[in-house]
Amino acid sequence: MGELLVNRENRFKPKDKAIQGLKRIDKIDFSGNIFLSDKPSNTDMILVKQGDLIISGINVEKGAMSVYQGKEDVTATIHYSSYSFNEKKIDIEFLKMFLKSFEFKSALKEQVPGGIKTEIKPKHILPLEIIIPTILSEQRAVVKSFSKIQSDNSDLETELTHQQNLLKQLRQSFLREAMQGKLVKQEKKDGHAKDLLQKIKAEKEKLIAEKKLKKEKPLPPIKEEEIPFAIPENWVWCRLGEICDYGSSPKAEPKDLTKTTWVLDLEDIEKETSNLLCKIRFDERNSLSTKSVFKKGEVLYSKLRPYLDKVIVADEDGVCTTEILPLSFYGNIDSLFMRFALKRSDFLIYVNGVTKGMKMPRLGTTEGKMALIPLPPLSEQKRIVKKLEELMNLCDELKTTITHNQTYTNQLLQVALKEALRMSEPVIETD
């Protein structure tokens, strides 16, 4: 590689006059797009000039590299490396293509101590021994051939992304039908949800009298203009704070934490689907940060960045970080029904409109309690949950198929790239 590339070796302190006023490369995404920033850095810097090949030392194997085409010089932190290249020996489009190939990753893995897990620096890249065609016309022929395959692959990826988006819309369509009372048949024997609200009111008054619950200021009546859609006659609209113990979960004490205690973080929940990705125990995640206790059957809702749409029902006791809000519902309200109710599109629109904070938006207690919930009788809640679970399982199966197709498509592209490079290799004759 050192025969093709020349590293720009100079380093500059962040306040060096030689780089003052220059923009900084903030990141290079995996498609090779460069994003600039005016924000200063406390890290030593390198200089990048027009036409330089710029490589991310951390994510080079994922495609985080590009040729800088700007007219003005820019800087980058020393987590990047910048190279001029010999145009008589290498076609830059061929080089960019090669750097994304399995052959390049294999060379890193075989020749660099630590492989691709190492932050790749010029001392790793320049000594690499690689096999490529030495004639520029052959390099360009490979690029032309592979570009056609890449274009077809891009069309396929676009279609698969479109399918993922359609699947998201399908999930919301099922939720919308369910929350409008159109998914299952209403039955007279179910009674009226007003009776359920009265039961909840009596339950809360009893808990207040027993000093197990603090008396709170009543929430305001629901106005006509607040109601987002019509519901069946035997349903009622209510506020979330009326039907659960919003924000009153106890903080975890040392006695609540054993080696086998389930410790839930936001990262353990998949966004949008709310599938639980993993269960981590306290002996694996021994964090001293503040946590809330939750019980089996409670709804666990992400009040931090609620647009990620993370909400699950606990299948055992545990503790969670304070970004997750445990909700215990009164009146034997079905927790699984409430999980679906908190995932409907109009609820997401509401919470995203009232969150506070820019980088890490958070749903406040007052705003959370005010959220509207369409409440059916208990029997219908259970029928809705049964039907929705069937439909969502089908959606999960479709998602798995689409994800597998995306993975397979990426693998095929790597095979095509490998074949293009193999066909360009010189034939070595031996006696």
C-alpha cells in the first residue's frame, strides 16, 4: 500500500495557528459521505487537502472512507488518516472499491496485530501487502463492471427498505384498528368501561384511606377538541394518570439487588417493535446509578427519547434505570393492552410534541399523566390483545425475512466484488 499512498504526517495542536479557521471533519458515514463541523476539538489534528483519500481509523472496514473534494483545506482528528496517492499507479475509484472488499479486511486481519479491532493507522495500512492489477485500464475495467452490479444491488436494497417501511405502516394500521374498536367484535356482555373507571376510583380511594397512596390533585376533564378519534359507545376516554400509579415506583435499595436481579437498560429493548433483545443480570451489569424497582406484570415505558417507541411488559421482577418508567395499572387493566395503547401513532405524536430537552428529550410527569387512553371493558381488552399478538407475530416473521434478505444481498455484493478482483488478478506462471 505504501507504493500507492503517501501519508500526510504533520500533526497540529488544536490551537495551532496553521489550522485556525479551518473546518473539521466531524464524521464519514459508511457510504463515504463527509460531514464537516465548526466545533473545536481537544485532540491533535491532521490536515486534509483537496483530492486526499481520508480514512477513519475506527470504521475503515465498514466503509468510512472518502476522497475529499472540497476546495478549502480542512482538518481531522488523529483518529483519521489522510493520504495523497500516485495517480499513475492507482485509480482512486478502484482503491475505494478495494478498501471495502473482503480481501482488504482479510489483509488487515492477517497482517495487523489485533486485526480490524485495532484503530487502523498509517503504520498499519502502508506496510500492507495486497494483490491488485497494476495496469490502470484493468483497474478501471473492474470498477466499471462492479459499478453495474452495485447499481442493481442498490435498487434491491431500496426495495427492501421500502418493504421495511411498509411493515412499520402495517403494524400501526393494526394498532389503529384495535384502538378504534374495529379489530374485534364488541359484545353486550362485556359491559361498559365506565364501570371499570368507577372500580378504579374506588380502589384508589381505598389505598388513600389506608395511606398506601398519596392523594393527588384531580386531572382536568377531557375536552372535545383533545379527542383524536371516535371509539365504541361502551368505551371511554381517560387520562393515563387516572388509571395507573404514574411516577411512584420505589427506588432500588441494596436489598433489592442480588446477583440474579434483572437489570433493564433502554439499550436492551429494540426500537419500534419493543422486542426484548437481552436480559442482563446484576452480576453482569453492576452499575451504581439510580434505579427503580418494578414488578412482574408492570408496563415498562421509555420516557427518555420516547420517539424510539420502547415499551414492554415485565415478565419477572427487576430494576431499571430511571429513563424507564414502571407503570402499575389499577382495576386489573390488561398490561399487554396498555403496552399496545402506548405504541399507537397518535400517542407517539402527543408525547413527542410535549417532551422537554433537545439532545435527550424526556417526557415530564405532568405531561405523561395528561396523555389520553381509549379504554374498552376488560373482556374486550383481552380479545384485542390476543388478536394483536397474532398479527404482530406475523409482522415479526416478515421482518425477519426482510432482514435476512438484506443480509444476503450484502453478502452477494461482497461475493461479486471478490469475483471482480479475482478475475483481475495476474496469472503467475511457474516452471
